[in-house]
Amino acid sequence: MNKIILTITAAILSFSAVSGQADQYSTLYNKGVEKIGNKEYRQAIAFFDQAIQLKPDYKEAIMARGQSFLMIEERDKACADFALSTKLGWAPAKEYVEKYCGANAPG
């Protein structure tokens, strides 16, 4: 699980937290990222859910929610989010699909 945490932490750092935008979905996304940083994954999911409700094609938030689901061992939900984020064009999500959702995935 520590390896997953390190991978997710690296991925979060690669996401540039959306700032300088006045829209509410960005604020919710940033709060979710903060919760991931504090290892409060269920709370992060709640913020990402709200952001995605406001902006259904918010691929970064969908990916981050998937990472949160992965951390609480809800792999099916995580993989669904990784696949959707990939479909929406978020390139890092493809690696997660391949690593965590294929036939040879750990767990």
C-alpha cells in the first residue's frame, strides 16, 4: 500500500492545483486535493463528487476521485473513474488503468 501512496502522491504533485479561477468547481477540486494530502480520502471523494456534479467532464477531478477510491480499496469505482478520465483525454489516467485495472493488476 505504501507504494500506491507514493505513486498517488507523485501524481497529485503532477496535477497543478487549479488556482486563480473564480469558479466553484475549481475550489471544490482544490479542497479535495488538500484532503488527499491529509489522507482523508472519503472527504476528498465528497469534494470531487461536488466538483464533478458542477462540471461532469472535469477529467482531473475524476482521476483524483479514482485515486481516492483506490486508497480506500474500492478498486471497481477507481477503475471506472480512471477509464472515464482516460476517455475524456487525461493522459495520466491511462497508466492507472493499465497498472491497477487490468488482468494482471495487484490486489
